[in-house]
Amino acid sequence: MGILGALLSPASFIQSKFSRAEKAKLRLPEAREAARVWNHKEAVAGREVIALISGYEGEALDRFVIYCNLHLKISASDNGVSATRKIEALLSRYQHENQNQPAPEPQAP
């Protein structure tokens, strides 16, 4: 509701600014966009994908997934190939930073 609405109906203006339901309606598109971005990231660079690329399992995988969550930047234009390249680059960086943890042998499918 704009300035004209505030002048013509101040009660409605106040309700729209302070009502929980109205605030929720305004936040809904943001929440949907955040969910869409999260689902895309999970599809192209989720835990299973990271496990396949890295070969890590168990606690080592958990540590690398946390590292990826902090450093991996996935955009809406990324697909599986570009996400794989980003994860591989992060894996190299991660291994360089943690040289006492050698990379496990990749598992055959």
C-alpha cells in the first residue's frame, strides 16, 4: 500500500504494515526463491554428488561437505558439469590445505 492508500485508509495502511499475515505475504516470494536456489544447489552439488567426486566417506566426507558448504558458490546457471568442476577445484584446495589427509581412491561404480 502506497502513500495514496495511507491517506485514504490509514487503518488499512497500519494493518498492512504491522499484521503478521501481511508480513508473511510479503516474505513468501523471498522464501520461495530461497527454496528454489537451495533445491538447485542440492541437485547439482549435494552430499551424494560431493561423495562421488571426492571419494570420501564417513567423517572425512562430513568435513569436506562442511568445507564445500562454506566455500562452494553455485549459481542458477550452474549445471552438473560446472558444479563438478567447482567441487574438483575445491577438493584440490582442500587437500592442499589438509595435506595430512590424502585423497581416497575413487570407487568404481
